[in-house]
Amino acid sequence: MTQSLVLTVNVDRADVNDYVKDTSDPRGEMKALSTLFSRIAAGTISGSVVAQKAAVAAVAASGTYTVTNASVSANDTIACCGITMTAKASGATGAQFNIGASATATAANIAALINSLATLNIYVRATSALGVVTVRANQAGVCGNLYALATSNGTGIAVSAAAMAGGTGGAVVGATTYSRGL
């Protein structure tokens, strides 16, 4: 079973963004964090690290869109996390998806769109199978349960619920604080 560990770093520094980055290079991000931890441990930076072990392994929230292709019309919309996406008969651009020849094809187009939108794929990832698009929160835990799902045509594309569900865990217990210079 996977265990979760939550680290809270407390530093009073204007340059903390030099150590905590949000880039597409996870290895580089880990190296930057390692440098921050090393400097706190060495005392060259005043700070503390609070380590908390999660009581329960976190599970990501998810939700679905189920496509009934015969009922999907151009300009029907779906929304996820407040981002609206529009169905098009053909020539979809931007936040639009093409209605495919089957429910499976339309669902694949929706999943591909969700995964391609930079304003959305930071929160969720999507997969599709047999006319069903499954959207899963990138971050495990209860936060994903707040991600809204919607559709303008419930008969053409039905949504599982008004928000994603099933996100659990992330509650932490047993905090240990490691401080240096504070």
C-alpha cells in the first residue's frame, strides 16, 4: 500500500520560489527542494520542515461523462472545473471537440481535449472507453471532490454528478517538526 507524506516547509525568505518551482521538470523540482532542505539542515537558511504521515492513503476523485452520440448536437457544452467545452460537427478548435461517428469516437475526442487544455489538465486527466469519459483529479485526496462537472444536454452527454466524487485521504497525523534557526 502506498503511504502519503505531507511536508510543510516554513521559511521567511523572498527567494523561496527559487527552490519551490512549478515546471514540467519533476526531476529538477526535486533537486531544487533537496537544495532547500540541505540549506535548512546546514543552517544557511532559517526554516523548519514539518513532516506528517497520512492516516489513510489518498485516493483521487473522479467523475464521468457518458455519451449517447445520436443525441449530441453541435454547440452542446460540457464543463469541468469551470472550463466550458463545446461540441462541433467538424473543425473543432480551442476548447471545442468534434462529434465523432460513434459514442466511443466522441468520448475519445472529449478526453483528448481535456488532456490538451493547459487551463484544465493542471487539475485533471481524462481517459475514454466505450462512450464514457472518466475524469480523474491529478491530486489525490478530498480536494478533487470540489471539481464541478456539468453538461448542457443531459441526454446527449450525461454527467455522473454535479462534482467529482470519491476523493479520500490526505488527512495527516503524527506531525514531526525539524527546525533550524527559527
